[in-house]
Amino acid sequence: MGRANKKKKKKKKKKEQQEQEEQEEEEVEVEEEEEKVEEEEVEEEKEEEEQEEEEEEEEVVEEVHEVVPLPECIDSQLSLLSASEMVML
């Protein structure tokens, strides 16, 4: 009877150890998946920020051209100069 109990205990211990290893492997897989999802979210946020920055830059350029078109700006500066200053140019 003593041997049978030892075998049962050994089998039980081996089964518990195997279950624990499987559970640890599952936890590692879950952690890796969570990290992957976080990395993807961070990458998406970066892309969104870059796109927003590009849109803002485009808006600023459009606003500048809308407010004072370049040729008009030059003309207005030239008209402020006196005749003698224009000769110097």
C-alpha cells in the first residue's frame, strides 16, 4: 500500500507541476499579446500626431496665403519706398 500511495502522490505532484507550467505559459502569452496591443496603440497614436502636425502645417501655409498673397505683399512694400530709395535698389 505504501508504494501505491507514493506513486499516486508522485503522479499528482507531476500533474500539478505540469498544470502550473501550462498556466505560466498562458500568462506569458497573454502578457506578450498585451504588449503587442500596447505597441500597436502607441504606433497609431504617433501616426495620428504626425498627421495632425502635417494638417496644422498645411493650414498655416493656407492661412498665410489667404491673408496676404506673396505678390501683393511685395507690391505694398515697394509702394512705401520713395523714388530715391527705389533707385538704390
